[in-house]
Amino acid sequence: MSRVHDALRRAEMGGLLPPEESPVLPAEPPPPGVAPEIHVARDGGLNGSAAAATAATMMANSATRLNLHPSMLSEVQVVAFSPAPESHLLDLNNSHETPAEEFRTLRTRLNHLQTLQPLHTIVVTSPSPAEGKTFSAVNLALAQSHLAEASVLLGDFDLRRPIVHNLFQIDRAPGLSDFLTGQCSFAQALRKVESMNLYLLPAGSPVKNPLELLNMRQSRLLFEELPRIFNWAVFDTPPLLFSADANLLSTMADGTILVVKIGSTTFDNVTRAMQSLCENNVLGIVANGARASELYSKYTYYYSKAE
């Protein structure tokens, strides 16, 4: 661009430019999905101005691919925190509630990992149904929202048997599937829980091909852009051994948490689940269904002394 400015300056002074110094005007922006051209200087190096302009253009295009930005959260519908009686949501304000303490411990460990590596999007899954993956995902998101200064997203990516909307007693649609198919904006697909930093992304309208929908380019772009808006994004997904959805989503997320149920999940199923994930981005295993006596033994001494 400096050469263009020089040419304009000389033209104003009535001077003529020699042919070899004729300014090269910048080309029109390329169509979406086409890489921009990079102009090389005569000495073989990349012109500094052209390089800066190209980098800025590429960053701008990347940042607006789904048109997601933090300011859009002001457009999200606010809903009351009214969990269903069978939701088993924990009272994280009650420090004496032992299960809540377990999720605070999990939250602390994840926050520590976040200081060591890029970690914002987490898939929560299990080998088989009824092992507590949804229970873990929901309460982990609640625990993060109680602490995080930035916003937290709880997404229902189990398009086969979604349940998050029932737990919070909100509408299922519009939601994830409606956004991915272009039926609504991302802000319209979200709900903000009143007086909390928690945002909900329900599953949306029923679809016949969940795996194909999740495999769309929009899904991958969504995972890439969510860290720009949310400090944590926790996703409930289908069981690993009953569909390929969680395997696909785990390749997009920063980390995966595997939930198993004590006395129910077999060692063989855990092994098969880990093999299906190829052990990529597996942050750890959450053991669900521990007996109350096993948990209370950890905290009874402390709280009895404190009281």
C-alpha cells in the first residue's frame, strides 16, 4: 500500500511514474473458501504491507466464519433457574453437600489443566447408557459457572436422546440442530440461566441423521470459535459404544471425560471405550455411583472439627 500512496502523491505533484514503478492496485477480495493471493516483491521477499494486509484479512475471515462474537450474548433469551425434580442438580452453594464437593474438586483440577494447555471445550461421555454422563456434564457446568468470571456453556450434543432441556424445563427448540441447519442464529439457539454465568444450548428440533449433521463443517467451526465467547463449554454426548457421535465430537473438542458407574460399567466396556477414543485428549475418568458412606468418610472429620 505504500507504493500506492507514493503514486498518488506523485500524481498530485504532476509527476509521471516510469512503467516499472507503476503501482499495483490490490486485487478484489477472493470468494469465501478461496485462499487470498500473496504478492511477492521483486527481490523474492513478501512485501511487508502486503503480508500484514493478508494476515489481517485471513484473521478477519476466520473470526467471522460463523459470525460469533461475545456481544451476541446480550441477545440471548433469559430463563429462570427451575430444575426438574428428577434432575439431581446439586446445590453448589451448600459446602456441606458431599457430592457438590466432588464436582468442585473436578472443577479445580480442570482449571489447573487449563493453565497448562489450551482447554476450553470438553466432551462428557460414557461407554454405555445410564452411567451418569448427563448428571456429570450438567453439574460440572454448574460448578464452573459458580466460579468462572467468563461465561460457561452447557451443550446438549446428544441428538438421539436429548435430556438437558427437560432437566432445566426449557424448550428443546430452537437449539443446536436448528443452528447447524441454518434455521436460527446462534444467539437464538441459546438460553441464559437467570442470575448465573451459565448458558444452555439444547439439542434443537429432531433430526434423522445426527451423525451426518454433527459432521458438517459448521460443527467444526463452532468448536473452533466457542473459546472466543465461553471460558468453558461442556457437552453431553451419546454413549461411545452405541453410536459414533461422541467419537467424532471428541476429535473436535480440547478434551474428553469418560464417566463410568461403579458396580455397573464393566472393565471390558471401559477398555473398548478407551480404544474407540484412541486415548486422544482423554482428560480422565469420573467414577459415578459411589456409596454415600465412601464419600462422607472423606469429609466428616473436617466438617465435624470446623463446626
